[in-house]
Amino acid sequence: EVQLVESGGGLVQPGGSLRLSCAASGFSFGVYDMTWVRQAPGKGPVWVSAISNSGESTYYADSVKGRFTISRDNAKNMVYMQMNSLKAGDTAVYYCVKVTSAVVIRNSYRGVMDYWGKGTQVTVSP
């Protein structure tokens, strides 16, 4: 079965950094785009970043551009997201999500997400 297991979340001060990791299994990892989504308490999920199946292309929400970097290692079935200059508004549960299909229209990434991990908590607080 498809499994996505996130790790690397935690408590960090504003301006600090974290690197999230996602271990994937149960599917042909290198065939699919992957994305990170976050959800703050009481709010809906919000797309954060995406990476193409090969890793050649990356996409980011405006709120994290210049601060977050998504990457992948297909040989290890791993997805990562480096998060720098963290803000209180970044506090959320972060989910690693498999994408079954996607289009990019004028740098706007639209993906259909079919499997989610359980999430890892990121808390940014002084």
C-alpha cells in the first residue's frame, strides 16, 4: 500500500529553520509529482510546494517563496522541504502528499492529490 511518513517537525523560534522529510513507499515514486500541504488549526489545507517527478521543476506558494525549498531523491524514495526564516504564520501540520496528475499554467501549479501522510507538526513560537 501507499505510505508517506513525514518527520522533522518540531518547535522552532521565529527566524529559525527546519527540514522536513517524507519517506515514500508502495508506488513508483519517480513517476509522480510530490507536494507539501499545510493546515493550521481550524483552517483548511493550503498548498505550500510541489516538485515534478524528476525533480527538475519546483513550485511554491507566494507565502513561502524564497524561504522554503522542496527537493527529492528518487533513489531513496524521499521528499524534503527545507524551511528557513520561519514565521509564526508557518505554524501548521505539514503533510507530504502524492500527486496523481498536475498541470502548470503560467506558473500556477494545479495537482490532483490522492494520498496524504499523517503529517508532522511545525510550531514557530518565541
